[in-house]
Amino acid sequence: MCGLIGIVHKEGNVCEKIHKGLEYLQYRGYDSCGISVMEDGEFYANKQIGPISGLKKNCHSGKIGIGHTRWATHGCISIKNTHPFMHKNLAIVHNGIIENHSEIRDKYPDYHWKTGCDTESILKSTYEHLKEYRNINDEITDHADWNYAFEKMSEELDGSFAVAFMDLSYPDTLFFIRKGLSPLSIAVSDDFGAIASDCLALSDMSDHVIDIENGQYGYVKAGKYEIKPGNINEKRHIIKSPKMSEKSHDTWFAHEFHTQPMVLSNALHKFNSAFTLSDFEKPKFIDILGCGSSYYAGCVGKYWIEKYANIMCRVQMSSEWKDLKGYDRTIALISQSGETADTLAAFGKQLGAHKTVGFVNTLGSSLSRAVDHVVPTFVGQEVSVASTKAMTGQMLSLFLWATKLSGVNKQDELTELFEKMSCLINKLPENTKEVIDICANVDDLFILAKGNLVPIAYEGALKIKELAYVHAEAMSASELKHGPLAMINPDSSQAIIFLAPSSSSLWSKMLSAVEEVHSRGGKVIVISDKPEKFNVNYSVKMPYIEEDLAPFLYILSMQWIAYGLAIRKGNAIDMPRNLAKSVTVE
Ligand code: G6P
């Protein structure tokens, strides 16, 4: 999984342009990055561990180059395993996974394999097939050597991949291939030819791209391109994200966290004027799919859809999706980026048998192009890897879907909600101080909730893991007595957080659950509008909120606690270790 870009430009200085493109692609991984430029029959590479910001912008003045930002799958994070890889006349960058890479290694036992990456098997396979063709054909026209190599290597390699190549024999041409889910787009003008994993990486150079489809390969150079088989791909206008405003806090996470009431309120206006969800007939059954925070947003959405619209709803992780044959239903796919491979793969599996709706934040993304109906979540670009506003934006759009499907009007309540969110955000730094102190000094955190806050407990635990690298486990407070209660031990380094709004229809049962933990000596923290009703020492005071809207307020407290813990630990906030904003491999 990774981001790749290649540019050939008549004016030269491609290194700087590639660097700029890589900044857009960083959401696909930031374990390491590199650029290779070709000039006078040689490759000049520049690589480094970590994000793009540290990579030299002007490493070389050549006219053709490729760049890559890596999220390690095969092979440790090291310079040796950082793309681009070079072998003799070839240099390549790759996004995806080669599933049979060890077979390819076995096929060429005498070759000195230089990296631990599956990518090297593409390099070797392509090199061998090009050589094969060139050895038996004296005259080569129309890139026939490359066409031959592409056919052969795509037969030989299993998996999903998008690859860009430079070849010393063609100093003005970039070659590319796509097989499977890894997206790839090209842009061409009289002055340049370019290729990238995401059209946004090309948006400073062009307004349009051509998307390469699964199974296609070809080349691009200034003023010319070829795509096979087919070559009938249409041009697509690039939908640029609105310009990012300056961040108001040290980190994008804190900035995005603070903007949530304003962003959601703007999104509501946009929904009200441009919303088309009412175009849907009322489905009999809804399947919701997503990963990570998008999955948890779906889990909250289920409560509203079942409660307001009275429609049976099932939520599954995209990676675990199983079809229920014979059910007439709408499938809602939720994805901030619209590029998550597990979600795209789930979409692929439904084989067009059902109506699909994508709740997507990034218009123009693969998912937004694939589904029958797109519902933009309207929260603007989210930079921090750990999601805040994108997740609450998904919740809002699901809430609106549920209310529209049922004819319920909750506009006034939402306006009031946004005001409460603003007030709470101002108070959280003070209200959570003591609790963050306690959580920073334990090894294990348990987060418990009931009803529509159970998914918020899970999302809170995910935020804590992602940002603070602390073990956090969520569960339904109702399940406590069926096993997990055995874990409660006053001598253990643990704290137990309860999300407990008094408006909950399960409030009285929540009082009992807290008591059961407290009486066994557990270190209990309650997050509640009525903390005084609990016999505990630590709490976070919340405003009163009606039960249905509680997820929007309680997620803020969890986001802030996770952030506070991460700051205490001195962790990288916007780019947590080992993660990526969008996971583009299955
Ligand atoms: C990654 C991100 C998560 C995100 C998930 C799904 O794991 O780190 O924050 O929730 O992908 O991403 P999507 O773009 O499909 O919403």
C-alpha cells in the first residue's frame, strides 16, 4: 500500500513537482519515501525514512522521474526497502501487493535479490520479459517490447498492483500498468505526461485525468499516451478539495477536532439545499459497510435507521462482508477517502445486484465513481490520520438519512446540538485534566457504554490506540457481568470509563453496572451530565443531551481524552506510527 507518481516534463525540474505530488499522496503511508530522476542515461535516487517533509525537493534537475511514499507491507521500514527500486535499465514504484512474490523469487534463484519487498518481483519479472523480447527482435516499433513484457508479467504476477516504470532505453516515456484494485490515473498536455495513484497529486498540473482501469497498461509522455487494451478511457474533471485553511492549532487533529461544530453545521446547510437522499425509495433492508471509524459511524447509524425509519439494518466491516442471497436491499458504503481497498473490494463482491449508496467525503474517489448514488459528507479534507470531523460528518449524514426516510424533522435539535458541541469543546481541556492524569498512569483502559453509545466506546478505544498507543478495550456495559468483570482488580494498573448520559433509556441499568465495578475496587471514571449520581471519585461533566443525539457529544470527550494522552506521551499526533489515512490494500 503506498502512493506513487511519475512525471515527464519538457521544462525539467520534475523532482520538485514529484515532491509536491507526494505531499498529496502521503495519506497512503509515510513509513519512507523516495524519488528517482533519470538523466543522461543514469538514475539518481533520493530516499529517506519517514514523511515527505524531510525529503530534498531539488535533488536533481532532470526531465523525467518517479516518486513514492511507502506504507510497509513486505519488508521492514528501511532505506533498502524504500522505492524507487532500480535494476540495470529499469526503475519502478509500486502500490499494491504481489501475492506470489516468493514463487517469483524461487523462479530466479541466481538473481541477487536486494530488498525484502514484493515489489522487486515486478522489477525482475518485467526486466526478464523485456530482455526476452529484445533478444529476439532487432527492430522494435510502437513499444512492442513493453507491450510484450506487460502481457507476460501480468500473467506471471498475482495480486493487486499499480506500477510506474522508467526505462533508460526510453528517456522521455513513463510506462504503467494496473491490475486489481490499486487506482491509477494519467494526465497529459503538450508539455508533460504524468501518472499517479490519486488524481489530486496531479491537480497542480492539470484539471483533467484519465483513469486507468483494472487490466490496462500503457505509456505516457509529453503530448502523447497509449492505453491497452481499449484506449477508450474518458477524461475526468479533477474535483479539487477546497483550499485548506491554516490550522488553528499545533496539529491537524486538534484543528479538526475544534472545527467540528462549525463543519457539521455547514454540512447540514449543504445537505438541506443539495441533499438527494430523499431520492431513494424506502429500502426493505439496509447493509452498511465500512472500516475503522467509518464502520463505527455505521454502527451508530444503524440505531437511527432502525429507530426512526423502522428498517432492518446490518453493519459489517467491509473486509468481513457476506452477502445475504435473495434479500432485496440497499447497501450503504461509508468511506472518508473513498479509496479504502477493503470497502472497494466489498463493493466489487456485490456484483451490482443491489442498489448502492456511498457516503463519501472525497468526491472523485474510486468509491464515489463506482456507487449508484453518492452522498457527500461535506466536511472538507481531513488531514489527521485519526479521524474526528469525517467520522462525525458520517454520523450526521446517516442521522439525516434515517430522519428523511421516516419524515422526522430534527433540524432544531441539531442546531442546538452544534451549540452544545461548541460549549463542550471549550470546557473539555479543563474538565478532562484529572481524568487524563489517571489514564496516563495505567496500562489498560476499559470503555463501557450502552445502547447507541456502544459504538462510541469502540471508536473511543480506537482513538486511544491510534493516538496514545495505550491498550484500550471497549464493550457493552451490559456484557460486563458475562465475563469481563473478572478482569476488575484494584491491584491492576487499569481504569474503567463509563459513558453515561442520564437521558439514556438504560440509565438505571448503567447506575448498577458502575456500582458493580466500583464495589469491586475498580478505578472508575464516569463521563456524564449527572456524575453526582454515581458513587465514584473521577468524572467528566457533560451537558445534558437527548438520547438520540448523545453520540455526537460523547465522541468529543473520547477524542479529547485520546489526544490528551498522546500529547502526554509525546507521540506524533497527525501521523501515528504504522498507520495511514487510507488503507489501499486488502
Ligand atoms: C484507516 C484510517 C481510519 C479510517 C479507516 C477507513 O484505517 O486510519 O481513520 O477510519 O482507514 O477509512 P475510510 O477512508 O474508508 O473512511
